Amino acid sequence: MSVKFPVAAVAMFLGAAVGQANAGLEYAAHHTDAGWAFVTVSGAFEYTDDLARFREIVAREHPSVIGFDSPGGNVAKAIELGRLIRSLGLSTIQVRQAECASACSLAFLGGVSRLAQPGSIGVHKSSFNDTQGMKINDAVSAVQDTTADVIGYMSEMGVDPTLLQLSLSYDSNDIRYLSGSEMAKYRVTTGSQSPDLSTKVEPRDIARDAPVPRGVEAKADPSLEVPLARDGTVRHPKGRAPVKLSADADAKAIGDAGNGTSVDILDIRGDWYKVSVAGLVGFMHYSWVHVSQFDEDSGEQRYVQIKSFNSLPDAQEFVKGSPVPLSVHLAANGWFAVTLHDLYGEQEAKDVSTALKGHGLIAKDSMVTIGNTYVRIVCCD
């Protein structure tokens, strides 16, 4: 008989791991009498956290579920962990006996299946401490960039981005814990799609399927290999992109560079490039740089992205069932982005997107994008 994964049962297992949240992330593996494993992530998210240790414990212990005991911390690092959890095919669970607040809630959203007790997930406005001492215009730009990153991430994870509106109504020194109905409304939890542990679930082989450094073959098919990003040009929807002091959306900007400025990519750190640009050495988000080694080039035109998948067959199946023509793009993070087949001018893309949403032909969280992270089209002319 199939046994579903109830929250109450997991509370017993996670209870032993609940304790004082320390600075920096710690990972602990636990095993049940039934023979399956889960990992708890505890501590505050910091931009210096090395997620390689998380990869290592997942590779060693083969968990099916990730739980949290964290007060929050660095937003960009929480998003990075959430994307890693999704890429490894893991589920997430949260109980009230443990804490998952602020930035931790973003990491939780990475679960393929997500289960949480009412009152176990807390949200509020980010503090944006790193904007202190910045010029007003720079501080506003930094806040806007982080907000855009969070909205894009929520959409990518299948969560209703209007959750951010609720979060922003609570100051950083306050917290709002979500009810069960709110979690369902905003798709924070996945309802009946809770993980089935009647058999031991193992994530995909990390060495084979997880996003890996660019230039390393991640798939058997050469057309699905992401080339090493070495250089390119700035291409930002606002016309200029900030150069950050560190690989962190909250980091201070040390300058900026206009669209078309040449960029040398010195290193790749997750979703960030360490760059030499306009006489500065700093960091740019990978969505701000058009990489010369990537095949796609939209120029000044825009894509309308409908959905993203971590599996090409899933993306292809989605395209087959769509009432409008779509294309699938290999993305720099190893995922597959589904867009409308055609390219558009900026305003035209917005108008087309609005019209199709109004008729229910594309998802309401579809977005207009320059497509800097698209490597090449892999389907479906």
C-alpha cells in the first residue's frame, strides 16, 4: 500500500534537528527506520556559504526531502540553494517546530514537491542592509534589482509572484507566518503532489544531471552542452548594468557599464560572473551579459518566456500541448526555457504577452525577457 508523506510524521524526525540557528549554513543527514534519508539545512544564509558541501551530502546520503531550521539571511544565496534543490529533483518540507523565515522561504520554494504545516513559513520585507551608505539612486536601483530577481525566481519555481506583495507589507523587523490556505493560494505548497515515500526515492545522479560549471558536458547530447562563458557584452533592459562588489544581489555597486560595453568573464560563481568591464573588476549577474559563446542573439528584441523545465522531454511535451507556437531554449543553468516562437520589439512583446494572458493562452506569470541566459534553441521548429 502506498504511504503518503505526512507532515506530522516528519515532525518527529525533524524535531531532533531543531535547535539554535547558527551563522552560516550547516547540513545534517538523518535516516528513518523505514530506510529513507532526509537532510536538514540550518543556520543563517550568508553570501560566503559554499553550497558544494550541500551537493556532497546529497550525493553521499541520497535524501528525498530537505527540511530547514533557518531565520533567513542573504537573499541571493537562498535563491541559489533553492535552484540547486530543484535541479537535484528534491522535495522540501517544513514543520512548525523548526524555523524557516525570511530568505529561508525562498530556498524552500526550490522543492519539486513542497509540504509545510500552517504557520511554519515566515515572510517579510528584506532589510537591504548593504544599501546603507549608498547614494539614493544606487540604493533604489539595488532594491529594484533584488526585487526583480525574487519575482523571476518565484515564477521559475511555479509560485505566484504576488506573494511578494504580502511580504513587502511587513517590515524587516516583523514577520508574517503563512496560513495553510495562503500557502495553497500562492502555490508555496504543492498540495496533493506531496512526495510518496512508499519506496525510497533517490535524486538524479548529480555528476550526470545537475547543473555544472559551463564548458563541462552536462548531457550526452552535444547540443545540450553549455559552452564555457569567456566574454561578451553588457545587455540590460535598463540600458546600463551595475558592477557589484561581490556575487550577491544585495552587494554594493562599485560602478556600472552601458549596453554594448565589452565584458571579459574571469570566473563563474553560480548565477554570477566575475568580470572585467569598463576598467572595473567586479561581478555581474549572468542575466545582464550577452555571452559571445552562446548561439542565440535577440539583439534589441525580446522573448516572451512562458515556463521553464529541468527536463527537455517535459518541455517538449508542454510545447506539443500548447495552442500557440513555442520554442525551447537551453539555458545557461542547464534548464530549458519555453518561449513564444517569435521575437518582438519591447513594447510589442508586452502587448502580445498581455493579450495572450487575457485569453488564457499563456500562463499569467509569463514574462518578457532579453534572453541573455539562452544558449541555443533545442526545440521545436
